[in-house]
Amino acid sequence: MKRDIESVLLDMLQDRQQREVILVEGARQVGKSTLVKQVLSQVGGEHVSMDLEKDRKIARLIDKTTDFEDFRALMKDHCGLRAKDSILFIDEAQESPVLARYVKSFKEDWEGVRVILTGSSMHRLFGPDVRIPVGRTRSLCVFPFSFSEFLRCLGEVELADLVRGAPEAIPASRHAYLIERYDRYLHVGGYPEAVKALAAGAAPEPVVDEIMGMLQDDFARKEDYDPTLFEQTIRAVANHVGSPSKYTHIDATKYYARKVLADLCAWHLVLEVHVQPLDPQHADFLPKRYLHDLGVVSRFRSMAVPSISLLNTLDASLRAPLGGLFENAVLLSLHEGASAKKRISTWRQGAASAVEVDFVMDAVELGMKIPIECKAALHVKRRHTESLMAYLRATHQHVGILVSAAPLGLVSSGEGFCILNVPIYLATSQNLAHYAKGCVDAPQKFNSPDN
């Protein structure tokens, strides 16, 4: 199935002005290898592919090379790679740390060859004895299926294209249908195999469980501490998703809690969002942590708690974790198609203040910082915009985005500010930037979400 970020990788490969090594990162089972293979089929020309986890013989041969010339000869003699408009794709590249020594030469000394390295734990490629070659790499982080890809996998191609296209209006019946489908997406998540199971009429939950079990086994083999910390930490993040995250949430010493969280971030299983106040002298806030897949959040919450639903969960005590899951979904959308080094921040008015916005998106092409507030609500209320208004007043900016389950529409245009409600199914980074620009150029074209 075509991935929405194929064009990002394709542009990287076809950019003749750039010769950096492309690092495709992301958790296991999110479709990194499939993405690269699909893009290579579009590029054409000669390409050589290898998986160092499956082909241990070639991994051992690479590890025995003494320098870059030796490696280049190996690729030519054993793999048939010619140095003219060709691409070398090495999957699970972290299985051969020797490769890190050659990254500089891949760019500067191998004319005619582009190199793509992929892996779920690429931080292991550049070990403590290898200096990361600044300016020699470009990265792309792959996440599980987005909502549009979820729809496409279920055969709803027209709706998938619609939600990628930043429409200016959505009919009421279609909005209700999309919210219903998004509610299912929040529960299933985006692991390709889980979504394919759903499309085939099977239960997706066992697939998610199996993938996470494989991840735990992999983590236990490669990280040097109690393997039970993997499940404990994933569950702790799931149970406090979207809230300030403490090391005490994990049943381990602070040293090991910090270490396992750092490793899970490096494996792209946990995402951290750090609070940024206006005054950098008062930045000692706990980060908020999220998970890489919505189905994992749903599965790893306390098992005795009923499944939460955007449409059907009405109890206030259960709406709180729904809000965290909702935020997690928006954060994944903001990271889609971006560098593995991209960081999203949040904003708080001050240490003694409860006023904060969930995310601040850096819209470089617009020269704007766009504050984003997430509310898992079916109807918009003015109080939902209070934090956005506080941010806009403090920063002297004019545009804010409220993401909710309510229809697309203008919430507030008072005090010279424009706050637009964007339904969750449209909340991609590209769409949000488009809508923010629309608020600047012609806010009157948006109706009230209550109309």
C-alpha cells in the first residue's frame, strides 16, 4: 500500500544537490523496509539491497573490512554494485557498527552511489567510539499508519485523499462518519499488520500483543538490564500519557528508570515533549511522554479499565485518559514525514501557572509558531480556547489551532486573534500549516463549528 511519506523519501533520493547518507529510522514493524523498497521501484536504475539481520554472512564480511576501499570492493565483487547512478540499501544497518566509520566516505568518496541505511535502533550504529559525521546524513522517521493510511488500508481511498487535502468544509454526515472511523483508529492504532488484520475481519489486538512481545524480546537481547523494565515502562507511559511523566512511575531506581526511558526514546518507542516557558531561566518542568502507536497505548493501559471511546466514553474519570490518547494521536501526526531528530515542544505560562498549550508547531515556511490545543470534545466551548489566547497574548501572535472532534470552523476572532477548530482527522502538520495561513489571509471563509 502506498505510504503518505513516500514522496518525502523520493524527493531525498532525486535531489541531485544532496549526497548525504539517508537514515530511515523507526520502531520495528512500522514498514521501514517496505517503504524503501516501494520508493526504489519508482526511482528505477540499479540498486542493491541487503538485510544484515537476515544475511549474517554479508554482515560478517562487512565487519572484516579494513577500510572504505575494502568495503567498496566487497560491494562490487560480492554484491555486483556499480558506481554509476546506483543505490545501496542496507537494512538493519546497526547490526554492523563498522558501517559507521564509512558514512563520511559514502558521501564524499563514492561518486554515483546513494546509500540508504535503515534500522529500529540506529543509535547503536554510532557507538561511543564513533563520532557522528555532522552534515553527512539526513534522516526520516517512519511511524505506524496515519489515519489516512488506515482508511486506505480499509479500502476507503476517497476519504483518505480527502483528509490529506485540507478541505475548507466537510458535510455534517461525513464529519460524523469520519469521527466514527477515527474512534476505531484510536483503538486499533497504525501497525500495518494490525490494520490489515482488521481489514480482513480479524481482531487486531492479538497482532499488537505479538509485536510488542517481539519488541520486548529484542530489547532484552540488546540492552543490558532487567528485561521486565520494558513492559513496566511502556505501561507507565500509557497510563500517564500526556501528563507530566515522573521516574517514580517506573518500579526501578532513578538511574535505571532514566536509562530505560532514554533507550526507548532511541528505539522510537517513546516520544518526549519538553515544556518551554517564555523565560528560559525557569525551564525546570517534567517532560510529557507519549507512545509510538495508539493501539499500544490502548493495550497497555491498566487492563481492568474499559476501553475508552471518543464517542461513547461519557464518565469524567475515563475522559481524562481519553484526552491523553487524543494528544498522542496529534503528536504522531505532527511528527509524520519529519526527521528523526525533530522535536515538538509544549508551552506553560509559568511554574506556578496551570495555563499551557499542548504543542507548539514550528511552521518555518510561514515564519510562525503555531500553538495547538487538543480537546477530546465533540462540541467546542469558548473555555477550550483560554490557553491559546494566553499564549497569543504573551507572544504577540495572532493564530492558534484547537484540535477536537467538533466540525471544522472558526472559534474566535476577537482581540485581533484567529483561533480555528480543526477536527482530529484533518490534523496533519501540512493541513495545520495550510489552515493557519488561511486564518491569516481570509479568516472569514471559515464558518463557526457549531453551525
